[in-house]
Amino acid sequence: MKNEFDKGGDFELTVLGARGSMPVNGKEFAVYGGATSCYRILAAGEEIYLDAGNGIVNAEIEPSTRITILLTHMHLDHIIGLPFFVALSQKKRSVDIYAESRAGLSVNEALDRLISPPFWPLKVGQYPANVTFHGLPEKTFFIGAVQIEMMEGTHPLGSTIYRLTCSGKSLVYATDFEHTPEGCEALADFARGCDLLLYDAQYTEEEYERCRGYGHSTAQVGFEVGIKADAKKILFVHHAPERTDEVLSNMEQKFKTGTDKVAFAKAGEKIFL
Ligand SMILES: [Zn+2]
Ligand SMILES: [Zn+2]
């Protein structure tokens, strides 16, 4: 499915899952999707996944690429698809998984807490693929020609915000981010001039008043941050589990009045930077 952002290019993002907190299912979620956070990037011959929510189960993987997974954090909705990721079952496939060490656990130690007996028969490192775990370096690093930069977000136990740059195009993935004045300032700097800002819009402004401290933000704040950052497009993600297509579509239409910069992420859509 293509959308209004499409212009063609060699930096491609596919929305595999944009639902927040837990998967949902049913015809009322058919358009925006019920699978949790996962976005596939194809750029400069690299295949990179942002998070591994159950959206990753729907990934159509390229036959010969190495695969990189950048995890923002270890909350269930961001890793629950990992045991079902088809690439892990392929011999000779190399899969590199990156995440910040949190709660004193390296990335594989954290994943092993959940994905191991008795909760699951295999640890991620025991799958047939050649899996390598990486903590995040202090500074910028590269996956092939794709530059990766990081910023720490405000979220219970922390969350990493990523900026990916390739061939002069860049996107920023800011999910599981709760706004604070300083945090928004820092994010606007970090996202300065990006082509696409993915922003956590789990709550409405009203809901946010009841949900302070839960680690999420609103579309209104995301719009302000995106404008301040001079982001070319803003894609709202991490939709609240109860938000139906009808409600999301209404929210989207209201936002679109007066700007063509914003959209709410829809399952299956591709965006070319
Ligand atoms: Zn989440
Ligand atoms: Zn989270």
C-alpha cells in the first residue's frame, strides 16, 4: 500500500506494526493495524528493523541481505515478535541485534529472561541463524552505509531514539517517549531537518493528563516537536490499543486540516524518503 508521502527513492520504510502496548485484532483495526511496533527499512542494500513487536511476523525478508534489528527497549510490545521472526530460522542468515543495556542486563541477557525455557523452547541465540548481540556504542555507528545516531528518551526504564541517515536522507524513530520541556528541546535538536519523524502519539491530550509518567506522548506535542525540528513529515505511531480505525481516521483528518506534514501510521504502508 502506498501513501501520499511516496515519491520514490532508495530509502524505504514499511510499517509492519504501529500499535502500542499490546496487539489487537478485529475488523475495526484493519486499516491502522493491530500488530505492535515494527518498521522495516531498506537502504543502501541494508535491511534494518526498528523494534521487533509482533509486526515482524509479517516481514517479507530479502533473500540475501544481512539483517539488523535496532531495539528501542525491552518492553514486551517491542520484542514479542522476535521468536517468530522467520529470518531466525534460516541457516546462513546473519542477524545482528542492537539494544542499550538496561537494568544491568546486556541485550542477550535481557532477551533470555523472557525468550527461554520455560516460557519458550529456545533462546534467540540458539536459533539456526547466526545471531550476534550488540550493546549500543557511545556514539554514532554505521551499518554498511547507513549512519545510526542515538538519543535517550524519557520512558520507564529508558528507551532509545534512533536517527538513521543514508544518501542524505534521514528518519528519526521516537517511540515510547514522554515529553518534557527539556526532552522536546533535545529531540527537536536531534531530529533537526529530518525527512521523517516517527513520534509516539499514544494519548490524546485529555488522556495524557490521566497517564503522566507512563512514558508516552501525544500527537499535538509530536506536531510541535516536528515543526520545531523542521521535519519534512511526521508519522504518528504507537496507537493506543483501544483506538479504532474510525477514531484514528477522525484524529488524522483533524490534524490534516491546514498541513500535509502529518499522518498516522497504517499497517502495510510504505514510505520512500
Ligand atoms: Zn511500547
Ligand atoms: Zn515501552
